Amino acid sequence: MRVRACHSVNRLGILFPIWCVICVCVMTVSSAAQSVKNISGKITDSETGEPLPYVTVFVKVPGHSHKAASTDFSGIYHLAAPAAAGDSIFATYVGYKTTQKLLPKANPATVDFQLASDNKMLAQVNITPKSYVNPAWEIMANVVKHKAENDPDKLKSYQYESYSRLELSVTNISDKMKKRKLMRQILPLMDSLQKIAGEDGTPVLPVFMSETVSDYYHQTNPDQKAEVVKRTKMSGVGIEDETLISQIVGSSLQQYNFYRNYIRLANKDFMSPITDSWKMLYNYDLAERDVKIDGKDYYRLEFKPKRSHDLSFVGTMWISHDNYALYRMDVSVTPDANLDFLNKIRIQEQMTQPEGTSSWLPEKTRITVHVSNINPKWSGFLGKFYISNKNIVVNKIYPPEVFKEPLTMANDVTNKDESYWTTNRPEPLTDVDKKVYKMIDTVKNLPIVRTYADIAAMLINGYYRPGNSKFSFGPYLYTYSYNDVQGSVLRLGGISNRYFSENLILGGYVAYGFRDRKWNFNGSVDYIFSRKPWTEAGISFTRDLGQTGYQFENFSKSNNIFKASIRNGNLLRRGPFQQNELRAYVQTDVAPNLTAKLTTDRRTFDPLYNFDYISPIDGLHYRNYQVAEAITELQWQPGRRLLQSAQVNKRIALGGGTDNPVITIRYTHGFKGVTGGDFDYDKIAANITQKIHMGIFGKGEYSLTGGYIPSSLPSPMLENHRYNFNTMRFLEYVSDRYVALNYTQHMEGLITNSIPLLRSLNVRTVADLNVLDGSLSDANGGRPSNRRPTRNLEGTPYVELGYGLENIFKFLRVDFLHRVTHRDHVDEAGVPPSNFATRVTLQFRL
């Protein structure tokens, strides 16, 4: 027994030092752990709630130093703070006010920040000696020098899988608005909104959220793009067709290449911070020379425009040391840029360099758009886009079939499969994102919200659909009009919607004039045979007033406001006539960019003014007539994207933001003796229309039209030119062969941004040039008449010059137009023309 006891004691004596060592190590590790506090959190914009990447978070430590970390692209940071750190944590970033918060006692701790914007940065002026050489200039010169090797547009092709998410919210929820009936039903949600915004954030009410996964393809020679939408998921107020929305918010419409001199945003050209003319347009500051990110070194440059009112950016960019490539970009549109309605636009982008190339492509992009300047008392809207690209492949050769359709959708694009999203989201939904989805589902089912959505749809579409009705009433702009022929006119019309049929469309209207005491009416039937390719046909009958000055469809697209406005005013000077018209058509997309249309038309012409015509062919005398004709038309619009929808009964196309021209060719043949037609004739016409983006010089828009009528016809059937010439009198000039150019230059803020008063009003200058060169054959009365002044231009082109201001009160445009030629052309009464005209138009431009 003793021996065993002694043996046990000896074993304990041997193990005791080992236990002591272990205990010391554990205590040391524990002490070390207690000497570091782990802090994490998320940093967002206090106004928009957008995550803020690249923000510096730090704590102060003894020795006038600090321990810092940066947020990632999702605004998340992790900081290990030493035990000797102060009791506060700070967040700082260019363009925002530095924010300070107390450190919690817990370890680990969570500290979220909501940073407020600081617009004073643009007002700062740096005074430097003449001998000073900005170190940022050498870096910028090298960035421009290496554009060719870093620009993704220099690749033969590239493709990637893209995930995009869009969230729309209502902002500026004032106390007065909260008292309204609509908001009283939503008030129970306000506590949740405040928790989502954070203690320093501004609550917003989410009304729409979507997620989309697409495969995107881009080939540079020839320039072609294609997107395949593989899956989409969304929830929102007033959304009837998920597939349509997914095509509008897809990744291909959110592509920004800062290597280009100008960035197309909201259909305007913003000067890129790395434009070839960088030194003339921007000021730069080298904020940090050596920034190490994932083992690579970068320069960090801050920049701002030399004229803050121009369409430009302010922000920060990171440039790689080795090849001067753009790695990160964080830009905002300058707060006082000459824009309407948009309070804020911000783009944050992080690039990646795929294997096998020197070019860099976007890996992650975040776009924030805040609309809040319509009226200070009204609510605004906030849009937040997030795009993440992966599986990037470059310089692959594709078969032509890949780009046959610019946009296609998978058959199961709207399949409700949550496991798909769990697998394909680049990052899992946060608790906040899940709350947003749930909140939207709650809001959209409120009856009063659905009512407001119906009213908004009426304002946009022009038709109102009460409840679940299968018919929509409108367009409401035509409900009342007044003119000198009919007096007051009341009109009631409507059209069937998709709840009636997804293919058959019925429409019509009845109208009554209280002066002439006549009823007018219309009835139409249209049928959609195919949506891909789009093929439709229809037939209609109309009894109504026509106007010789606006008789034929012009190539320029006119909006409903214009069409409604010309039904008012002095119709007698425009050559009014009563007509019965039976029209039938068939239209199809021959190719994605090519549309063909065939129309047959039979109409009467019963003038309400003095008219007589003696045919030089058969000597017959006409005081009225009727025509029967067939019209064939081809339209080529390269870069157009046709949107696919099974629930919208009309063809929807997007221009794609390109500067490509739209070319239309039209041939008309009239048949004599067929269904009562009085004349046999031919007409040939063509038009080319284009919008040209010119960067700092604004945007030009032109329409070039040419026509030839080799037949003898009464003047109302020839080309009456008043449509696009405001200083020309109605029925003043007519041609049977002509070329017309209508050009407008929108100069944005090129001139007005340099004039203090005009700059503060945000108005913009425009210039107009309208030129017509035409002639009239002898068979159509080309020789001067002894009974009235000639209606022939007689070899001298008609020229009209104009200038004006747009964006007056954000909606008005005023043009002052001068008649340069034919200034002494008197009318039948011997009265010379007014050589000056003022044109006031309503328009919506950002």
C-alpha cells in the first residue's frame, strides 16, 4: 500500500509542472483575447439606405495613431480594436460627414453607421503655387495612355452570368402625408421602417423588389449584344407582368463603361472621370499613393468637376499600380447638376481582371437613383440596383444564332423555386431584405393602395380601368375639346384590356359637337396572331373631322398631348373636311430590327371650305372625292429591343440607348374605280431619324424626309408642309417632290451653366433649323396662277431658324422661330406673312 501511495505521489509530482504550463498558456491566450475587441457592422447612406463600400472605420490608440478597417462592397466591416483603444469608433468617407459612436462594452460588438452627405466638398477651393505639379496628373495621364489595353470594349467578346436586384421605395414621408387615409393604413408598419433605416437613417416605404439571373453576351465586331433571362422573382405594387419588368431591369440595361469619354445615364451624356479631356474638365487629388487590397497596390484619387453644374461626377477611384487599370469607382452626380427630378444618382463599381486578358470587366455594380425634386411637399422615389457578375469568359467566338434575338427568356423564367435563389444568389438575403419582401406583400394588398396604383396607371397610359373591368375608358385627354367648326365636343371612348382577351382588342369612341350638332364615331378590331415575332392585324371605321394641314401621318412620332391639342382652336384655317374612313392593316416583324406593314384604306373627302379641282387627265370637276389605296411600309431600327409580354396587348420596344438611325420607306398606290376610288396614283416617301449624343455639346435630333408623287392629284392629296414649319401658314406651300430637314440641338447646360441667373433656374438652350426644298409639277399647278399666289417654292428653299429655352418650370419649352426666306409671300388677300412665331410645348426631360 505504501509503495502504491508513493508511486501516486511521484506521478502527481511529475504531472504538476505540465499542468502549470498548460494553465499559464491558457491564461495567456485568455488574456490576449481579452486585449482585443472585435467590432463589426454595416454602414449605409442615411438618406437612401444604400450600403457604402470603401468607408474607413477606425479607433484611436495611444501615440496619436489609430487602428482602421474598410467596408467591403456590401458596406460590411470587421475591426479588431486593441484594448488600449479609446472609447469611441469613427466612420469617415469622402462626401460624407465623419460620424462618431461610443464603443459597446460587449465583445464581440456590433456598431452600424448611417452617414449623412456633406455637399460642402464641391465648394472647397485649393490654392497652390504656380510651380506646383499635381502628382495625380501623371497617374491620370497613364490611365488614359493605357485605355486601349484595359478597356473591355477592346475585347473581341465577353460573356458572364449576371445577378441583378432592384428595390423601389417611397421617400419623403412627411408628417402631413402620414395623416392621409392611404398612410393611416400603413402607419403600423412605420416602426419596422425605422428599424430598417437605423437610428440615424430616414425611413422609406418599399413598394417593389425584384431579382433576376441572366446570361449576357457581347461581341464587338460587329457590335452585338444578347441577354438570356433565366429566372426572375419579384413582388410589387401594381405589377401585372413579372416577365415584362424583368426585361426592363435586366443587367444589359445597367452597363457602364467608364473608359468611354461619356457615360450614358438617364439618356444623357455625363463626362467620365477618365475621359480623354480629363485635365480640362476635372480637378484631381491623390488621396493615397499606396493602398493595398488583396495583395495588390493601388492609387486612390479623388476628383470633382471644374464646373459643378455640368453633367459630371464627383467621387473617388482606385487605379492599379502595375497597369493603371480602373479597379474601383465610386461616383455621384454633382448635387447641382442641370437635371430635373433626380436628387441623387450614384454608381459604385468594382472591376475584375479575367484570366487570359489585360482588360478589366465589372464584377459588382450598385446604382442608386433618388427622385424627389418634383415638389417639396410630395413624396419621392428611391431606386436601388445591385448587379453581380461571375463566370466571365472572354474572346470566345460565337455562332450567329447567339445574337439572333437581343433578348430571350427561359420557359421557366417565373418558376417559383426558392431553392434556385438560395443557390444562385451571390450573397444570401439579409434579415432586412426578407422584411422588405414581407412588407411589400402587405402593402400591395391594401385596397387603397390598389386604387392609387390604378390612378397612376391611368395617368401614364391615358386609360382608366375601374375595378376588374374588362374595358378601359379613355384616352382622357380627348374627353373635351373646342374648335371653331364643332364648338364644344364631348367624347367617350374605350378599349378592351387583357382581362377581356390576350389577343383580341376591341376599341372605339363616340363624340358630339354642340355647334355643328353632328355625331362622330369610331370602331376598331385588332388581333395579335403572334408575339414572337410580333404579328398583328386590324380593321377600323371612322367618321370624324380631318384637317388638310395634318391629313397624312407624319414620320415623326407625335404624342397624345399633340394629337389632342390639334383638335382644338381655329380649324377653318387648316382646311377641315368631313371624312369616312375604312382602314385595314397587317404588321409583322420580319427580323428583330425590321418591321413590315401593309395597309389598305378607303376614305372620302367632303371639304368644309371652298374647294374645286379639275383633273388635267379627264377634265372631270371635283368638289369632293374619295380614294382607295394600299400602303406598304418597311422600318429598320438597329439596336431596338422588343419586350415580350403575354399580358400587355401592345408591342413594346426599347431603343437600347443607341445612336443608330431609324429608316422608314413607304410606298402608296391609289386605285381608280376600285371601291369607288376617283384617282390612280403613286407616292414614294422615305425618312431617316436619328438622335446623336455629342457629350458636352448636348444632343442633336434630326429628321430627313424625301418624297416623290409622279401623279396628277388635287392639292389636299399632295404634300402640305405645315406639319414641321411653324412660321409657314397652313396650306401655304404644297409639293409633289421635296426634301425636308428638321434639326434640333439640345445644348443642355453648355451656355446656361455659365450664366448665374439661368444656372440657378436650371433652364437649357435649344437651337432649331428647318429647311424645305420642294417643287410642284405643271400637272399639279406648278405654274403661277392668275387667281391666287403660287403655292410652289419656285426653286428657293424655305428656311426657318429658331432658338429657345427648355426646362422652364421643368416642363415647358419655348422656341422663338424666324422665317428666313419667302418673307414676302402674300396670301390670297394680299397680306404678307408673319415672319416670326413662338412655339410653346410641354415636355418631360430629365
